[in-house]
Amino acid sequence: MAGPGNAKKEPVKNHSESKVFINDDDSAFIDPGDPSLLLQYLAPAVIEVLAGVRDLDQISRWICDEVFLQMRTHVAKSASARAQRGKLTMRPSVDLGKMTFFSPARGVIEAVVVVHLANRARAVAIRLEAFHGRWRAASVAVL
């Protein structure tokens, strides 16, 4: 007997057909879209936060709580070390380099964004996870 609760849900085969997908557990998944713009914004912003020239709250919308707490601890330690040495906070000149990302699973993006600073290049590794129809960084590492 097929009632409204027994209707079989078919996953969308072509992502361009719809922005709503069905997870394995039959709950709706809203595709957050192309992560490129977020990655282009987030990678240099993380460098600026760690350098002490951008407030961590400015990127809190795009990072999960665990990443926020880890970065807050790191920022506090760095600020304390700069103050003890009497070193001024300088805004780094950040230029975006190559960006590579892939999706190991639905709702997950793993990315590496190369950022060029004045005297070195750094790689920012970011794992994005879908959260209520938008991307949020579940892990951030600067190499």
C-alpha cells in the first residue's frame, strides 16, 4: 500500500536539475552551490586573522565552532607574543594563487588555496561541509 509516507524518494541524478538532493537517510539536502567564491574570500581572511589585522568575528559565519575556538586561542597567543616583543601588527600583502578543490562525498569539499605573501607562499587547506544550505569550514590549516 503506497500512502504519502511510503512514497519512494528518488535521488536527483543530474545536479543541474535541482538544488535539493536526498541523503541516504532520506533527509533533504540543500546544495550550497559553488564553493569558489567562499574559498577565495576565506583563505586570505584566515591569513589576516592569524596576522592579527582582521577580527575573527568577521569570518565566524563561515567557520564551525571548533575552528572558531582553535583560531581564537591561536590569535590570543600570537597577540600576546607580539605584545611581549613589542612588535607592531602589519597587514600582510596577500595575493591569491592556485586553488584546487574536490568533493570526496556529497556535502563535503576539500580544498587547498595557495596564498602569496611578500616573502613566501602559504597553502591554506580548508574542509567545507554543507550546513543549512551554505558552506562552513569544518577544518582550516595553514601550511
